Amino acid sequence: MGEGKFVDTPIWDTLVASMKNAYSTGLSEGSVPRPVIMPLVRGELVGLIWVRPLEVGEDAMTGIAQLSNIAAAAGADEVVLAWETGDVATACGVPAVGPAPCLNMVHATKDGHVLHQFPYAEEALADAPGGKDAREPRWLPAPQPRQDAELIPPVRAAVSFSFTPLDLDHPSPFGVTVVLMEEDGFTVRLTEAFAR
């Protein structure tokens, strides 16, 4: 897979299915998953990195942009970023853009990006344990993916910085970046190939 190519269909379908499953699980537990980045190097998934706990406002903007650190440290040539429209708009104090509620997934290379949106309706789960406010997504028809669509500022920053090499004077820039991000509260799940 050369530079500038988008992830192949089976990998993309797997990432979409895993995000939809994560949303089903999250909503059944009363919340949507936090924003997550999935960097790829030569078509190989590096892992999934979820944003740290965020405070509303500037901290949320910074935290989402910082998702790019692992992609940059890994030398990613593609990234997929996923977030929920209303959740991120509220956290960042920006207007919600596009359908809400909606799982957004942007697939980017250094040459551009494509925004995929998966709107859904939240339906109450009849058999919610302990009377929790548990819901499940009912996926609605998805609009056409949009090439180089406008992205909200923190996502745009995360995409852009993902392809900006980190200037780290360390023998293992990737390893130290993982450790530092975990210390900051990011949840990092690396695939076997990168978990060395």
C-alpha cells in the first residue's frame, strides 16, 4: 500500500464495525465512547488510542489534538479518527456540525481526508440492568462520504499533526510517546506488531 492510498476495504469495514460495536456497548452503559484515533503504518493498524478524560473547553480541544502524538511517533501514513458529534461539540464548546447524534469517522493521509458519518437514533433499552439510562443506537442511512469535508478545529488539528514528525531526542520516540500518553491518562491499546 503506497503513500496517499486509503485503507483497503476489509480493514475499513472492520474499523467501522468495531466503532459501531463500541457505540452499542457505550450507549448501553449510559455514554458514548471518547474520541479515538487509529493510526496505520503501511496498511498495518498500530492500535486504538482513546482521548484522556477531558475538561470542557480548551482542555478538550488540546486533548483531542494530542491524539496525533502516537500517529506522528509511529510514522503513520494513514489515520482514522472517530468521535460523536454532540459529545465533542459540548466538550469543546463549539457548535455541533452535521447530524447528531452521529458517529463520525475521518480517514486521512497527508494528502487529504474523507469524512464518513453514521447517524443514529438513541432508543431506550427495555431490559436495562438496575434501571440505568441505557440506550442503543438504531443506525440511520449514512450520507455519502465527503472528500476534504470541513472538520471541527480539534479534529482538524489531530489530523494535521498526525503527519508532522515528532522532534524527540530519544532512542525510542514511539515507546516514550506511548508511556507519556498513558501517564497523561490516554488509553492506549497497541496491536501485537507495535506492542514491543
